[in-house]
Amino acid sequence: MAEAAIGGSAEKVSHEEAGLRFEVDGEIATITLDRPEKRNAQTFVTWSELARIGDTLPQQVRVVVVRGEGPSFSAGIDLRLLAPEGIPGQGSLATLAAAEDPIFEQRIAQAQQGFLWLRRPDIVSVAAVNGHAIGAGFQLALACDLRILAEDATLCMREPALGLVPDLTGTKPLADLVGLPRALEICLTARAVGAREALALGLAELVVAPHELTRAVQDLAAALLSVDRGAATATKRLLQGARERTLEEQAAAERQEQIARVRALFAGS
């Protein structure tokens, strides 16, 4: 794998096997799923590289954009993982089925790390979704804080139709966003959700024409960067914890965050 090239306006890391491109330009990082010939299907190596990007994300990055190359965001897992022969060097789910539970669980946990870091309070992650976002692709979009969809976007939680469950951290954000009954209906029918329905359900913040997707993401990133970083991080922490707190607990959390912010603003004055 090529190391980051330092110098110039952008740092680039490519991992051909993982099917990813990674670029950092100032305070914005862009992760591109780059297997358009496979509709950006994901593998164990994809998830490992996503986790590595999170572990090594440059400190100056405040906005992370996740997008897909070509006509699809991601069609989900590489179906070779479901075949007994699997993917060379990566194995298959059949191989894992024969493993002991701790080993199997560890492999899933490692894959989940590629999704969990996108919720960190110090960054805002944005999914730019065009075409198909199926299964693991849908879950990757759900792992992001915000989603902008092209009008041709289609979301689908395909796993139950394959005899599996969604296990890449997508079930909680889905249920949080649309409620349990709708989440059940979407998952257990494995039906397609179009962009306009996704917007109505709260699964997207904005729907735009396909040719406007890049510009819409750029405009959102610029707006996000216009806010003080410390205040943005503290506010995201507050909002992330709000659902699990009582009103009194949330008020107390607000007080503590505000004390820290005011002291930071006036430190040394």
C-alpha cells in the first residue's frame, strides 16, 4: 500500500485491493469507494482499510466525505464472500462459520471499526450517495452524520433477504432515524427506498440532481467549517448523548460543556 505523500495541497493514499481512495485537502478528507466495475462492493480488506484511515486521520481534518466512484455508492458486500471459495487471501463467511465464536466475533468487530469512527465528535462525516447503497453500502451511509442523496439514489437493507443480519453498525441509526416499526418494515422486506422517500423519512438531509451532488457536498462542508471547531465538537457530543439522557441530565451536560467553552474562549485574557 502506498504511504501518504506529504507536500502539496493534498495527501493521497491508495489501496487497490481495498478499492478505496483517500485524499486530504486542508480540513476536508474524502474517502472514495473505488471499484466502479464492481459497483463499489466491499470486502474485509475494505473495512480494514476504512478502520486504518480512521486511526491515522490527520488531526486537522474536520469534515470527512464518503462517496462512491461511478454510478453507484456501494452495492454492498462482495458476493464472493458468500461463496465457499471466498476471496483469495480473505476467505469467506463459510470459512468463518467453522471458526470458534470468539474468532468469528472478533472478525466482525474489526469490520465494525471501519464504520464506528465516522461518528467521532471531533469530525462531521457526510455521505454523498448516488445510485445504489445496498446492504453494507446503506450501513456505510448510515454510519455518517449527514447524508446528501442524488435523485437516483436507492437505499436497501438487503442482508435479511440473504439470510443474514445487518452487522456493520447500521441498525441503531436506522431505528433512531425512522423509528422501530419503519425500520422493521425496511429491513424485513428488504425493499428499495428511493431518494425522495428517504428525505421524507429523515434518512437524508438533502436530495439533489445527480450533477449537483458534488457541489452540494462542497457547500455543506464549507458551511460546517465556518463554525468554531471547539464549539462544533462540544455541540456534537451534546447532541449524540441527548437521546439517552433525561432533560435534567442533558441540562447538566450543557452546563459542563459551556463552562469548558467559555474558559477556552477567555483563556489567557
